[in-house]
Amino acid sequence: MRTMMLTLIALGAMMAPGAAQTAKPAAGSSEVFWVFTLEVQPGQYDQLQQLVSQIVAAAEKEPGTLEYDWSISADHTTLTVVERYADSQALLQHGKDFGQFAKRFFTLAKPTSLVVFGAPDAAAKKAIAGLNPVYMTTFDGFSR
């Protein structure tokens, strides 16, 4: 229940109007985005925070990574990452770049859910299959 609430709050924040708001992909777009929720392992927040700084610096160099927002709960136990990619190729490139950090990252935080929006291709789906993603399909709405 807590994870669902955090995911809904994160999605609500993403959809709220604001000057810094970035448009989300509309139906038919090649963009892929997701909300990734993880449990921070006890006593690991400080190490995680240091590692995330390195991960974000690396991702910032990827032209196809359009959004990469990391948020932590007040008690530092739940991590939510909102990621948006130009297309499946950009997602795959990010996966390759993230590889140098993956082993250490996943010892500090354990995945609890990955909700994927957009239309990732078969290669992108295969690359993230181990994270047990839930795929959502847009059936109505708009982006500004």
C-alpha cells in the first residue's frame, strides 16, 4: 500500500503544472518513461547518496536521457526514480552506461516496483525484464 501511495504521489507531482514541468510522452510518441521504486537498505543512505551523485553525472551526458529525477522519503527508506528517454535506443544506452554502477547500486537499494509508460521495443523490454516491470498503455489523455 505504501509503495502504491508513493507511486501515485510521484505520478501526481509529475503531472502538476509548473514552470519547470516537462511534457510527458503522448500516445504515439517514441518516448519511454518509468517510475522506479526501491527500498534503501538499512544504514546505506549516505553511501547511496554519494553513488547517486556519480550516476546522475554520468546520465546527464546521455543526450537521449531527457529526465532523471531522484527522490527519497523523509525516513530515507524509499527511493523513487523518474526516468524519461527519447526512445528505446536511449533507454538501452543508459542501461549500458549504468552498468558500471549497477552491482554497487543494487547492494544499497532493492527494487520494489518498476512501472513503465510509453512503448519500449522488444530489446528494451528484454533489457529490463529482470526488474519485473509493469507496462502501462496510454488509452486516453494529452500532454502539453
